[in-house]
Amino acid sequence: MTPASKEQMQSLLDMLQETPSMRIRLNGHTNSNDRGKIIYAGPSKNYFGLSADRIEKTGSAKDLSTARAQVIKDWLAAQGIAEDRIEVVGWGGTKPLYDKKSTNARKNGRVALEVLN
């Protein structure tokens, strides 16, 4: 997550706190199905910035898309939202919004929120 996403994340947190019965699915996506670097929050759990203790690994597009959604679930859980209210799915590059050669291709790397109930 980036510092710019703090406001969106706070809105999601507020929505979940205001509706305790709400369950959501976080659908992670990437721009392609290639393998690449995945950066995870390290022990300091600095969710909105890359800190020195970050963990870097290599993985598949599915791994990356799952990690994108999982970090949001982890942050929500750290804020007190029950983990069983949040599902995580990694789609890799199977559901792009734009062609991977498009000028908008970066927008394929995203996490989409789905309200389950």
C-alpha cells in the first residue's frame, strides 16, 4: 500500500466498523502472468511505506496478486476487523482492465473490493 491509499483504507475500515455483519472479498490483480519481485511488509508492519525491514521474494503473478490483497486484510485485522469477515483471492493477470501494452496497463495491478453481504 502507498501513503496515498491511507484515505481509501480508512474509508474501508470505517465501513466495516459501521456494519459489523458485512463480509468482503479482496480480489488482487496484476498486469501480466509473469514471475517477478514481491515485496512484503517486514516485522515493523509499516503498511504504507517501504521500510528497511521489508521482505523481498520472487513469485508468480498469482502470488503477487494474492499478496496485494493479503496486505489489506492484514492491515484491517491489525485495526480490529475479524479476519473471518475478509476473503482474499489472487487472480494474477487473468482479468485485466486494459491490454498489457496499453498506456493504462499499470491500472491492471489493483485490488478490487467485493461486498459479499
